[in-house]
Amino acid sequence: MKVKVVKKILEANDRIAENNRKALRDKGVFCINLMSAPGAGKTTLLSRTITALKGRFRFGVIEGDIQGTHDAEVISALGVPVIQINTEGACHLDANMISDMLPEMPLDDLDVLVIENVGNLVCPAEFDVGENAKVMLLSLSEGDDKPLKYPLMFQKSEALIVNKMDLLPHLDVDIEKIRGDVKALNPELRLFEVSCRKGDGLDPWYTWLSERIKR
Amino acid sequence: MKVKVVKKILEANDRIAENNRKALRDKGVFCINLMSAPGAGKTTLLSRTITALKGRFRFGVIEGDIQGTHDAEVISALGVPVIQINTEGACHLDANMISDMLPEMPLDDLDVLVIENVGNLVCPAEFDVGENAKVMLLSLSEGDDKPLKYPLMFQKSEALIVNKMDLLPHLDVDIEKIRGDVKALNPELRLFEVSCRKGDGLDPWYTWLSERIKR
């Protein structure tokens, strides 16, 4: 019975997500669902990426958080349109939340919509919001056991950005284990090792993203 | 309608949690619900704590993970009874999962049962599992914005262990902001600043926990 309810919720979500995807495609907007555990650096990556690529693409952002507007303020300062969704307890964004917000976004003036999901390594991976690509971050400080403990997000994402590589000398983390486990879970996953704080290693990510948007 | 379903689930959960609490009290077992985001160091803290206090208290552990048995193996090596729950996708433990496992635990031989929840800063705080005290970890590397973005767990916990303090020189984190925001959210919350990796700052936590168990 419990499974049945959950299945129905996911089916309804997928239907709304498909409508979101169609609405975005009709406007020529490429949509990214950006996911990670809390504090992995999604907003910092997004700030760096918008700053690097805003000459080539017009970005818009939807920020998902339990509460507060901190991240939306950071992004807004870059001069791009941003909407903050407060989920008030919900641990992930779903397609319906995005559907409600799309009419508020100036889609005619955008090339890329980035949806920054709630910080959570579990549920966001289960809910299609209408994106064209799922991208995830892993903070190196979360440890090398995360791919095997939280496999779904690694399996569903097209790109994995391992952030906070500058902390490597100060952690007991085996980066080779992360590389190997990720490859076994998802051989197609593109891996980028970066420090968003220092600005290191980001060029290959910008190149990949630019090509993915245009594809 | 959606709210009603969620409320019913939480009411049923609370009823089962109350039964768990009574069953544990009847056996004289103190129960801790240990929560944090992924990779904050719950298992390392637990290993250190069991090693330090096993001469005074008999510990048992229930490990909650989406999948895998890594943490249970680490704890089992310390010579304490441990059960691994695999939630197979669920992002938190609920009272029913614990109820199913209590008969498998040698409660007559225990003083303390630690339930290590799934790594998630959101939902575990919403589900009472029958514990006597909620204890949470925050990894310093998750950033100083976490209390205001994920307030519920900070509000519901009795103790907060800020872990990975050894990374402070390598992060853009304002520890004073964490201290202040936490105090505003929950004036009763006991704060411990530690490095589980280095073994620094743990004695006040051991003292507090020992007194809390005996109370």
C-alpha cells in the first residue's frame, strides 16, 4: 500500500516534469538540475560558472531551499534573473514546484535555466523536475565512501564535480577510490576535480557545459 | 489532502516511536538518535565514543544506510552488537524500521543503544524513532550557513558536535556565526567543537554524554 502511494506520486511528478521539459524546449531553454549534499558548494560553482559563461549564454536560476533567501541573493548580485523556492520542510524539489515558477521566469530571454536543488544526497535524485541534464557535486570532505552509500545520484547524473580538492592534503580521503567507484556505478559520468573556492580546475567543466548546452 | 496524508504518517510514526521508547525504558536502555548530513563523521565519532566509554557503558548500535554495510563493519570490529538497516532509497529511518529491529538486539545486555541515522540534514529530524536524545553533527566544511538553512535538526537536538575543526585554517567559515546562529535557534543546545579524525576536543562530549545517560 505504501509503495503504491509512492509510485502514484512519482508517476504524477513525471507527467508534470515532461510538461516542464516541453515548455522549456519550446522556448529554446536548456535546463540543468544541480544537486549535492548540504554545503558541497553548489552556489559557489554556479556563481563561478555564470561569471565565466555569461558572455556566451543568458542564465536564469531557480534556488531551492528549506527556508531563507541567502543563495538567491548571491546569484541575484550577478545580474541574472533568480527565483527562490522555500520548500518549508520538503527535502527536495519536485516538478510541480518548478511548474508553478516557470511563468515567473523570463524564458524568452534565457538560454539556460539552472535549478539548484535542496542540499540532500538522496531524494533530489528521485524526482525529475523537467531538466535536460542532472549535474551533481561531491565535496571531497564528505569522504570516499559516498558513491557506494548514495549510488542513485551518481547513476543518474551526466557530470560529477568533485569540489574542495584543495583540502586533499588535510583529509583521509582516497581520491582513487572515488574515481574507481564512480566509474563502476556510471561509466558515462563525466568527472571534474575542482576547487570552487580557489577557482582551480574549472575550465574543463566550462568547456563540457558549453558543448552540452549547444548539443 | 497531501498535508493530511503526511500528518497521518507522522501520527502513526509517533505512536510506534512511543512503543519503542517504552520497550527500551523497560530494559533500562538509553537511546540516542545520531544525525547529520552525509560524511560529517557520525561513524568516526561513534567509534571514538564507544572506545572511550565502553568500560562504563555497554553499547549497541543500529546503522541506517540507503545500502551497504560499511559502517556496521567498522562498529562491529569494536566488539559491540550492531544491526545494519538498509532503507533501499528511503532518506531517513522511521519508528517502524526500529521496531522491527529491537527484538534482534540483546537489550538485556545493553545500557545504551545508538541509532546512526541516514546521512541527511532534513528528514531524519522529522521522524521520532523512540530515542531519549537527538544528537547531531555538523562538519565545519559544510559551511556557516547551515543552521539558518536547515534549522529543524538544530532546534530538535540536545547536543551539536561541530566536527572537522582541524580544517578551520583551510576554509572560509566563520565559526562565530555558527555559534551565534545555533544559540539563537536553540539556546539549550550543548555545543562541542571537535576533530574526530585527530581526536581533539572530545573529552567534554564524553563527560556530557555520560551524565546524560545516567540522568
